[in-house]
Amino acid sequence: MELIKCLLVENDCCKAGAKMKPRGVMVHSTGVNNPNLRRYVQPVAGQENYSGLIAALGKNTNGNHWNRGAVEKCVHAFIGKLADGSIATVQTLPWEVQAWHCAGSANGTHISFEICESDLEDVEYFKATYKEAVAFVAYLCKLYGLDPMAPGVVIGHGEGYKLGVASNRSVSRDPWFGPFGYSMDGFRRDVKDIMGSPADCCPLGGGGANPAPESGSLGDGGGKADSATTKKEDENMTGEEIVRRINEYTATLPVPDWAQAELKEAVELGITDGTNPMGLIPRYQAALMAKRAVDAVMGRL
């Protein structure tokens, strides 16, 4: 993965600088035939490493990039072509600043990025950007301790709409995996598969090439939708495995800010010990906690 930083410092979203704690990643694609990063990303005069960034990205002579005011949208990164034709990821917002990417609550929870689309016939470009996107998301998941297979963590914009955390998207390719026989389910599996390999998901910096994968490697079928093996494994999961997976997911969730003070009081009253506060709770535990609350009120604890 090639990771370059060119923050969109003049974009109103970047200037707003609203903080967030990343809880997931949302995948977007631009929906137009322009694979060049310079279409969206440009440094402004006086920005750090201006000359180097212009050399790497190429010059946008139309002035329609996103590093300016009144654009009213922004993402954390773009994936596409550098000036020399190689593929790279460009970071455009700090990871822990909210982006304006989906017109929903995921703006405050998910790191977002756009894949710069080309036409629907350039298979090699698609494979190269797919491989880059897999490595990029794996890097983010490792950075923030995210499980890409957990519900709602790594999602496309359309999936975000179905979950009620993003707007309805007018572009039918969401992202543009479908026309090439790929899916978000396969994408999540590929991210999970390479997270154990530091060489595959560590940013290299600079702007070098990231060639399309060789036949039979990641990007040449690894992301294809719903393998029979995975379906069989899912169908054969035991109840214990299902509960374990749910508990692993809920353990990554933070306690909402509005609940923290009362949770602390509950711990002080002996109603709960405060461990695993987002975990599932069976009815007998709920009953015992309710009894402890009553005992605390009655002075019996």
C-alpha cells in the first residue's frame, strides 16, 4: 500500500475539525469515469511539501478539486492514479476528524474513502485499486482494533443506507465492485485474510507503483461473492460460536457518553462490577441486577 498525506486544509469539513472515535470504515466510489487523484486532491500554496505533492499527483488545471471552500463534502482518503499512472492512497483528513461523506450518523463513526472509478472495462485498474483498498482498510482495522467481519464495521454506502446510518445513494455501483463480479462480503473477507500479514497492510509512504495482482492472487477472485465454503461454515455455526462472535463484537463498542456517569454510580452501588458493559445479558443476570438495585435503594446492600 502506498499512503501519501495531502490534507484538504481549505475544505470546510477539515476546518470544522469535529472529532470522532473511529468505529468502522465506509467504502465509496466516485461514480464517474476519472481515475486520476488530481481531480479531487491538490495541495494549496504554502501547504507542506507542495512541490512534491504536485509532482506526485499532477496539476489540476480545472480548479475543481476538493481542497477549497464551499465544496460541502469530504472524505478521509482517495484511492486512484498518481501522475505516473501508479496506484496510491492519499489521506485527505486526519483519521479522527469527522468527514462529510454519507449524510448520516456514520459521518461521526466511520472513516471514509473514495475509490476513483474509471470505465467499466479497465479490469487491471479495478484489480489494482481493489488490492489497494483491501490493504488500506486492513491497515485502518489494525490501527483501531476493528474486526472487519463484525456487523456494521466495514460497509459500503448502500449498506450504510440499509442500516439507517447513511443517505440513499443515487449511483447504482455501490461501490463499483458488482460489475466486476466482486462484493462487499468478499471485500471484508479479503481484509480479514491479510490483517495477519504486516507486509500487506503497512503503508509505505511516497507514491510508488502498486501493480495489479497476478492471476490467482488477491484481486483475481479473492473478493468474489459468497464462497460455498464460507456459507457452509456459517450454516454450521453452533449456538456457542454465535454468542462468542456477538460478544467479541460488543466488547469493541464504547459505552455511550450519556450513560457513563450512571454506570459509574451503578458500580459504586454494587449493582454491577462494570466489566464488559456492552455485552449481552441473560434474563437471570438482569433479574439479579434489578434485585441489587432495589436492595441498594432499601439499604440492604
